[in-house]
Amino acid sequence: MSLNLFDSNSLGQALKLLSDGEFHSGEELGALLGVSRAAVWKTLKKFELLGIDLISVKGKGYCIGGGLDLLDQSKIFSGRCESLNINVFAQVDSTNSYLLRQNKPERHVCLAENQTAGRGRRGRIWVSPFAQNLYLSIGWGFDGGVAVLEGLSLAIGLAVVRSLRHYGISGLKLKWPNDILYKDKKLGGVLIEMNGDPSGYCLVVVGVGLNVSMHDDHASSIDQPWINLNDILAEQGVPLITRNQLASSLLDELVLILSDYHRIGFAAYKEEWALSAAHMNQAVSIHSGNTVRTGVMRGVDSTGALRLDVDGKEQIFHGGELSLRGAYAS
């Protein structure tokens, strides 16, 4: 299921108008929506389905408190993005799921303002409030089977860090195998899913979720410390970045990595990834179901597998359903 308010329909135009956070009169909105002034409120109530809080004040009109930083497809096309087929939706179940349902999703990008069934690794729910975060997925095709994709989630995390450093953001860390952290709080994550021949042609859908301006009242179900990009920007004195800018720079970095990955693999990114690795040379625990292994993280090998020092002996752990935590985290 997908909902696109950003075509030329009147409801989408009303949302764009109200996204400035200013009051707009019933007459203005009625003319835009093609309804009477009396019917404006009933029509705009449809925004509630997207989790948008609309304010109505007699004599002033209607507004969305604080406004919205809406995605705009025309502002995302730049650089390497020009080779991509980009779609922006008001609402989808999941940007990854949307691409996996398409017939030929290679080089297709799905962005959404809201996900009704957003998900992360290991079946976790990905909280997806409207127009507050970045939910982005890109499809790509690879020859050579699953083997050429080893370590891809780590390289994609590096693409996120690169794109944010472009704006002057520092202090970001990569938690094996797919999280982006800042001061031990989760800023974003990566979800990679694939279809196809395990030894031949594979379709890969790469999903990236990034917290941008999410409010605390939307995150009560998040079971780990998290942080917003805007909070980091404020702390570091970096100017605000629009979500369109974020999407554009992130896609540039993703295309750069995906275009060559089948040829050079994770080995080409191993040293750069290690420079941003969280928990390097620290005690960590690896969880797999009810099994827990504790040791000292010594980085990753050329395939992206975790190197764990357990009582002086190195053990190698690959991704899948494994979860890494600081040794003293619950």
C-alpha cells in the first residue's frame, strides 16, 4: 500500500501550503481544495491518518504547528542521483517492502514521509512518524551471488557517515553490523534484503533509516537510547540540513559504493570503517538467541566479519541474527 499526496492533487497542495507553519485562512484553503469554507476542516481531517496535528484558530485559520520539512523529488536529483528513478510517497508500509514488490526495482529509490510497517533488523519495528525522519531504500542488482555482498551493511553504514561528514558533523560511530551511533545513542540503521539466485544474479534492497527531528512522544516504543540529527547539529553548532539535502548526499554516497562493490568488496572499506568503529578494543558481548559470547572487539576482517578476542583466542562472527552490545549493556 502506498499513498502519494505529492502529485498535483489538491490535498497534497494544501499540505505543501501548510508545511510553512503559518496560519492560512479557510477561504484560501477552500479555494485550493475546491470545497466550501465550511467543508475545509472535514477535508483537512484526512491529515490525521498520517499523524499530522492540525491547529485551527477562529479568525486566523489553520496551521501545522512548527511546519513540516517535506521531501521534494525535484530537489533530490543531483550528482549521481540523476541515474536513479526516485519516488517520494506520503505513506508506504515499508520503503524496503515497496521496492521488493516491484518487477524491476534496480536503481529505483523509494522515500516516504511515513511508514505504517517500518522495520529494522531481527524483525524490530522501526518507528516512522510523518516528515520527521528519513526513510529511504534503493534497489541494486549484483552478479556473482551472495558472496560478493559480504560486508555490504558495514559499507552502507560508512556511506551514511560520509554523507553526514560532508556537512561538518563529527563524532559518529558505526556499531557492527548496521547501526550509526552518536555518543552511544542510535542515530540510524541499515536493513539489507535480497532476492534472487544465491550463486548468480541477486537483487538487493538497501534500506536506511535516519532520525532527523523525531519528537519524544513518538518514540515511546524504542527500546534503546536514541538521538536526533537536529540535536547533534545544535550541539556542534552546525546549520540545519533539510531532509532533501540529506537524501541527495546520501544517495550520492550509496551509488558510489554500490556501483563498485561487486568488484572491490568490503576489503576496500575495511580500514576506513575501522576508524569509525564503535567498541573498538573494548569488551563486548555477542548475542544469538539465548547464547552469549563475551570478549574484546578487535575490529573486522576483509569480509566484514567481527573479530572477537575470547581469552586470547580470536573468534570470527558473521552478521545474520547476531547482536553486538557493550559487555555491560543489558
